[in-house]
Amino acid sequence: MASPPPSHDQNFKNLLLDYPLDALRLFAADEADDLSSQVQITPIRQEQLKARLGDRFRELDCPLRVDWPDGQREAVLFALEEETEPQRFSIHRLIHYCVDLAELCETDRIVPVVIFLRSGICPQQMQLGTRKKTYLDFSYIACHLAGLRYTDYCASDNIVARLNLLNMTCAKTPRLQVYDQSLRGLFTLEPDPKKREKYVDFIDIYANLTEQERVQYEQEYLTEETRMTSFKEWFRDQGRQQGMEQGRQQGVADMLLDQLAIKFGQTSSRAVRTQVIQADTDTLRRWSERILSARSVQEVFASGTHTAAG
């Protein structure tokens, strides 16, 4: 039985929700290239839109509200839509949606963005009026993924760009090399094992490798260790192992903090907690042994020890 076609709309909605800042920097670069990590990005829930817009609700993708710290600027609402085929795009629908959002959120600071997965021609602007005067002049940011060059993003630290390398123009680069760069970007930039597993599937959908290409990838790009099993299973196993190690490290850190509180009768200061949380597992165990004979918190962390960022 054939697998159902992928939901591109849902795939890109996940990107917007999981990596909103990187998504805006890639899909709406003209407006978002100066956004810092200090901004707060909040998705507007579709349930809220449907409840308040009623029959006028038009479910596109997930609008994102950007707020600057301390109110440095007025909030901006990014209205993002994924459109697989440009010929199916309706600029009228997008205008309606933006006007409804403006009324709902009581703002005129809205940036319409359309992410096109395929190449094609579609209207970029719409004007309403007469020869004497234009009464409505509407345009939007169009991000044509197929028009982006792989070579501009193959080493990017923007995880949304790395996940979409296979949707970019890469005619002169072997597909397996693009696939490898996309996977390496995911495992370099995303520490969460669950998200790694989730976006390995995302990359696989847009790679659409044949069985022969998978075998070739394993032979040419993976080490002997990874060839012992399916490369996807190996990537997932790496994520699980990292998660287990992080869990063990957290457990030892919590135990040491409890020991400090019991022996010295006080809650650890913020500086001590930071030092413990950032220590590697071996250092934590050494401190746990030292606490048995230490007469003060300072003796537990005496010179000669070392910490390493987790």
C-alpha cells in the first residue's frame, strides 16, 4: 500500500513553531535579518483565530508575533503561508487573511510572507483603483526555496536553512552530498534527541532517496561503525546516547547539590549551582567523593579541579 503524500503545510508549520527566529531569518530575510536573539516570538494559535474570526477564518500557516525587549519597537506580526505550487497561490486570499489579522490583533504592522516550495510564476503585487488613483497597493515577501542557492547555505548556522538544503538549487552538487550536509547541520545545531529524530524524517521526505542511493550513501559517507546498521538508526542512536549521558550528568549534579545542603545546612548559592550544573560527570563524581572529608563548601571545590561545559 502506497504511503500518503507528505503534508508540506504541516512540515513547514513545525519549522515555524520549533525554530521561529531561524525561520524568519530565512523566509523573511528582508524584514528579519536584524532580529536578535533577544526578541520574543509568540505563535498565534489557530484555535484563537478560528474562535474570533468565525466564518471569516482562513487557515493558512502559523502567524508569529515578534516583540522587542522593553518595548524598543512596536510588535510586528508575520503572516506566513507555505504554498507548494505557485500556480495554486491566491493573492486575494492572502489579502483577506492579512486584513482579518490586522483587525483581530488591532495592528497595521503585518508582514505577509509566502514560502514557495516549487518553482513557478505567480502574482507579486495587487493594486485596486482607477487611472486617477490607487486605493489599495498590496505586496508580500516571496521566498522561493528553489531559487535559493545551496552553496550560500551549505555551511550556515541557521538550522532551518540546513534542513531545507535539498529544496534549494544544487544542480552542480551531488544530491548525496547535499543530503549529508543537511544531516550534519541537524546534528551539529540541534542537541535535542527527539527533535533530531523528528527532522531526520523531514530531511528524508525532501531527499526522497532511492534504495540504491541509500546504499551508496552508507558506502561513501558513513564510517565502518555506522555501516553496521541503518544510517538513520545510527543517527537516532547517537541522539539517544547523548540524551542518556545528559540524564546521568543531571542526576549526579542533583545528588551533589543535595549532599551539600545536607552536610553544610544551607541551600547552595547561585554561583555554586552554576558551577555544579556546568561540570562534567567525572568532575562531579570527584567532588561527591571529596564532600565526605571536606569541612566547608570551599574545600569541595578547591583548586586542582576542573569543570567543563555540559
